[in-house]
Amino acid sequence: MLLTAAKLIGAGLATIGLAGAGVGIGTVFGAFQVALSRNPSLLATLFRYAILGFALTEAIALLALMMAFLILFAFLCWSLPLPRGFRLGYPLKRSPQRFQNVGRVQHQPYRG
């Protein structure tokens, strides 16, 4: 229960980056409008810079969204109760007879 709550809080905190990206995109295009109104002859150059700034800011937003989804869904098994006797990475019971010949080469006699 506490682990699930911490996971949800962490995912919520990771989405703060999306709000920051929205502010960043607004700043990029606001600066583009101001620069264009001061010097309209530089439209092509300023537009390229604005698109580059938009792409880099959007990449940060996608990374923040990816981290939020990883926190929510990739660590799902850790917040669930484990079966009785289960240890992470190991099967419940391992019979020694079943795994006795694992990794050994079984030589068969030649019948030619």
C-alpha cells in the first residue's frame, strides 16, 4: 500500500516536466514573435531556430512523460504482494533431480 502510494506520487512528480515543457514552448514562440517583429527580413533563419527550440523542448517533455509511465507501469510487480515462499528471481521450489544434468553433455553410444 505504501509502495503503491509512493509510486503514484513519483509519477505525479515526473509529470511536472510536462508543465515546464509547455512554458518552454511558449517562451520559444514568444521570443520568435518578438524577434520577427524587430527584424522581419530574418524570417527563414528565425523560423529554423524556433523549430529547433521547439523540438528540443518537446524532447524534454517526452522524456518526462516516459519517466512517468516507467514509474507507473514498469515497477508494477514490486507493489503487488508476492506469493508465499517466493523470492525475486528464483522459482518456488527446485527439485535437484530435475536440474541434475543441466549443462552437461549427454553422450550417446555410436551405432553405426
